[in-house]
Amino acid sequence: MKPERLVFPDLDYPLETLIHHKNRYEFVKQFVKKDDIIYDLGCGTGYGSNMLSDICNNVYGIDKSEKAIHYAITHYKNPTFIINNINDVVIPNINIVTMFECLEHLTDGEGVRILSEISRNTKYLFLSIPTDSELEYNKYHRSQWNDEDLKTVLEGLFDRVIMFGQDWASGQIHYPYSKQHSITFVMCINE
């Protein structure tokens, strides 16, 4: 697997990274119902899709990496895992989409296109992006979203946009958002 992929629980990763990822999915679980349909875009090795499948029967983990999806299929039985590039995914009328640490792996144009498609067919979108300054240190990132631009794009697409921050040290998700947080966590709602 690429070093960009998180295998959960993998003790080779910093504990903070494991906690951050787990806490995002725990936050989403508050909004999940048994019969929802959930797309976990950029699901990687599937640990988050698996967490959501504890509550929901219709979880689809989607990632372009055959290796990551193979790992997910062999380790988690409840979600359905699909090998597909996010740019090729068609978003049906569904309840929830998650995109954690994924948007920055798309170009700006690809990101706006997929966010627009998600907004037309989804009640909730949960996404996270790293801080603005991280792009230069990560060769896997294809775009750099700052919080203001992301909020502007999302407010043009969704009825409500709520910006949270995620603390690096504790992994806790905080409202209201502050630039002091190392990760931007966003909840978008279509009512």
C-alpha cells in the first residue's frame, strides 16, 4: 500500500492519525439510519465503511486502488466494496456521502465537479481536508483547498454548510471552526 493509505488499526501510524480517522466516522454515525444508503468515497482499506456498516445495511466503500479494495474485501464482510475512480462514480439519490482526506487528491476542477454531483443527489456530505499548508509536503495531493474557498463552493451547492475543526493532539471535532485546528471537517446538508 502507498504510505498515504491508512490500514486500521496499524500501529506504524501515529496514534493521532488513527484517532482522527476513527473520530470522523464516529461523528457521522450520529446521522446514520439502518436503511440509509451511504457512499464512502476514497474509502481506502475500508475501516470507516466497516464502522458505518455497524448501523447501516447499505454501505458502499469506493476507491480506485485495487490493493486497498482487496484488503477491505478480505477484512470486512458487511460493506460492499467497489474499485472505481471517484471521477467515474455516478452518485444516485442517496442519504450520505463521506469523503475524508480525499478532495485534495483530485484537481480543483475534478473536486468541484464531484461536489456538484453529490449536492444534487445527497442529503448529507461529510468531508475533511488537511490544513492549507500541507500540500507542499505531500506528493500525493493534486490540489490545495483553503477553508474559505471550500466554504464558498459548498455554500453554492448545499442548503447548509457547517464548518468544524479537528484538533491534531486529541482528534476531537470542534465547533465552531478555527484556523488553529489542523484538519477542516465539514458537514453539508440538503433539506
